[in-house]
Amino acid sequence: MDSDQWKLASLQYLEHLGKLGIRHLPKPSAKLQDMLVEWKSVDPVIKPAVASKAKPPSTPVTSAPPAKIPMGPPVESPWLTPAKNPQERTAALSELKVKVEACRLCHELACQRKQTVFGVGPVTTRFVMVGEAPGAEEDRIGDPFVGPAGQLLDKILIATGIPRDQVYILNTIKCRPPGNRVPSDSESENCRPFLEAQLEILQPDYIVCWGAVAVRAILGTTEPIGRLRGRFHWYKKTKVLVTYHPSYLLRAPEAKKLTWEDMKTLMRELGTLKP
Ligand code: URA
């Protein structure tokens, strides 16, 4: 696929999700198209091929009527599992959420939060994304990854072909640390039972740890991400991939290509990486 085809496919995908009423994904604006292409272009392998540059299409893709996506019969999603007990999982998560909302173990966080941010996603997912802690937007809205880091996460997931509404997204810490400071070890420890309980209920096949705080809570190590990324680790029976936090990628865009490598490792594992 060259970048124009990729752009068109992304647009169609977003339009399709929009028709399904899927939340959180940005609308397919012209700006978004450019941003998606910009994200993908960090990967040298998927830059437009020289041949396609030499022979541009006679009609510019942007003015062509959108091609129809053939919509066959519904297929089972590779991101979801035919879980035996979705109602039980939903009930257990609701019960846990009430406990999280009532928690005041971290006095400073509990005093300053607008609300706790529990996590969001389908209970039958095979994939859990673990972030650090809510920021200002997350604290205001009550969902994880809805601020600037979340917008980058959206782009990464789209580029990786992972529908955001089919993965469970949660944070290591459920309350916003004031000023978005890094959570302390004791705050992570206080919140860890909630994280562990969420994972116990969801039983995912894969966890992606976004950043060092998640890595420490899930893998129990302070090894730098640079030494842990690029291969799978284990949390109980779940495969764990480690990569840089989207907030870090916003500060250090040169690291985006490493995270894209990590996403390709995941795609390779899932058999979704196009040669
Ligand atoms: N927003 C979140 O919900 N988590 C993060 O780790 C960062 C931003």
C-alpha cells in the first residue's frame, strides 16, 4: 500500500467506525488524514514506494469518490474472545469500580481528584493497554487516554490496525497525580491490587505496557524500557509487550519509530503485519 491508499483506507475505516457510533476515535478530518500519514511515515518501510512516486495516479486520490468497502457477513473479531462469562466479568468489574471510587489510600490524590478513572473497554477483549495515570482531561472526563497522549495512542492503534473500542484501556494508578507528576512507589503499591484485580477479571491474552510505571507494576522491574522492549515478557499466563509511553513520544518524537517497531512485533505475533 502506498501512502495515498493507506490514507484512503484509514478514512474509510474511520467513517465505518463513526457509522457504528464508536466513541473516542477522532473524526476523519483533513487534519487527521495528514496526522495519520505523518505517524506512519516514521516507518521507513511504509514510506511511499519510489515506483508510485514516479507514476502518480491520473486522478488524485483525494478527489476520487470513496471506493466501497465490501461488507461481508459479520466475522468474529480477532480482538475479542468468546468469553464464557461476560455477565460475571461485567458484574465483577462494576463491584471493583465502586471500591476504586471509595479508595482514599493516597490522601493527596484522593483530595485533589475530580474522579477516579477506572478503565474502559469490552470485558471480552484479548488485549489490555496499561498506561500510567490519568492526566487533567482524564480526571475531568473519567476515561483513560482522552487527552493529548490519548490522541497519539489513537493514532498508534489505528496504524497498528487495533480498533480502540475492542481493547480494554486502563491505568496503573486510578487517580490523577497533581500536576501530572510521576506517581510515587507507594501510590503504585496502593493501587496495584486494583490493577491486579482488573487483570484477573479480564484474563487478557496480551498486555501492552505503555511506559515505565506500567512496566514496574506489571513486570515488577525497574529495567529501562530500552532493554525490555522488542520481545514478549510474561505476566502470569499473559504475554506482555513493553513500549514507550505516548506522553514520552510527544516529548521525544524520534522514539516513535521504536514504538512503531514494537507495534510491528505485536502485528507479527498476530499475523497481521503485511509484508
Ligand atoms: N492519560 C492516561 O489515561 N494515562 C496515561 O498514562 C497518560 C495519559
